[in-house]
Amino acid sequence: MLVGVLALQGDFREHIAALAECGVEAIPVKHLSEINAIDALILPGGESTTIAKLARTFGLFDRIAERIHAGLPTYGSCAGMILLADRIEGAAVGQESFGGIDITVRRNAFGRQVDSFEADLNMEGITAPAIRAVFIRAPWVEQVGVGVEVLASVEFNGELHPVAVRQGNLLATSFHPEITGDNRVHRYFIESICKVAIS
Ligand code: GLN
């Protein structure tokens, strides 16, 4: 199995390193031929507006969207979650997403005062201990459609907000497991969604 990590902007190197630690072959993806060759895709954290614009500029946008909607196993962290969302609150003018997950995400949802924070989260499908989740100008999920499973939520100002969701072959987290050295979310993606056994 070959996993591609979209490498237009953002922390794609960290995702490639996390996959390598899981023993999975991963390549940075920048060209149409690479998008056609991969068996699974990761959309990294970064700036969703920039990633979408660059995907348009380099002529990749429609093919990526097409493969995602055709069932390509895809995982998006943070900006990647925004790119997988069908609807975006707080979008920049003209901001596009590939879509695929029937959710509304709110960009930069946690507000300025807590631009970045960490929390211990229990995530469905991942056995204890809790995951140390790092949020950096993160979105949360504001609304979920019927086919969407909420795998983890975080409490903020007394309310619970979904921060990890799955719909079929698509997985998204508001947080960045790629920067913590804990590869359990990547393993979950490979084993439970890509259905490939890793040792
Ligand atoms: N705030 C960024 C966006 O809207 C996401 C931040 C991140 O990926 N760490 O794209």
C-alpha cells in the first residue's frame, strides 16, 4: 500500500515521518501522476485556504476531490479536516474544500485566547491511555450529518464539541497527532480504514 501526503503547504513531513514509524510507505504528493498512484491520502495541518488555492493552481483540485468522493481512504488533520468538510463556517471569501464528510466545521473555533492548547482525549477505536491532543488555531465540528460518527469531543466553555469524526473511508481530526510522536491515530487510519495490517 502506498500512502500519499498532500505536500503543497503545511506539516506534511511530520505525517510522512509518522507513517514511516508505522512501517508504511508514504510519499509527498504534488503531481497528478502521484495522486493517481496512491492507495490512501493524508491532508496535513497548515492553512486550508492556501492548500486549496495551491491545489487549484497546480491543477490537482478536481482530481483529488474526485478520488476522495470515489472512496479513496483519506485522513485530514486540522486544515485537512476543513478540506474534507462539506461546509465551512468562517471561510475566507471563495474558500473551497474537497468535501466528502457531511459536516460543518468552524475555522479557528477556539478563539484567540486559546489559539493553541493541549487536552487529553479519549477517542473511539483507540484503546487507553488517552491521546494528548494538540490544537493549533483548530476548527471544531459544528454540525454532523446522519452518516457521520463522532469519535472524540472536547469540552470548551462548558460545551462539548466534536474534534474527531469519521464517515466511511474518511477520517478527520481537529488536532495534530503527527506532531506528538503518538502514532495511534495513524495506525487507526491504516488498520481500520485502509484495512492494512501493520506490525
Ligand atoms: N486555522 C487553519 C485553517 O483554517 C488550520 C490550522 C492548522 O492546521 N493547524 O486552515
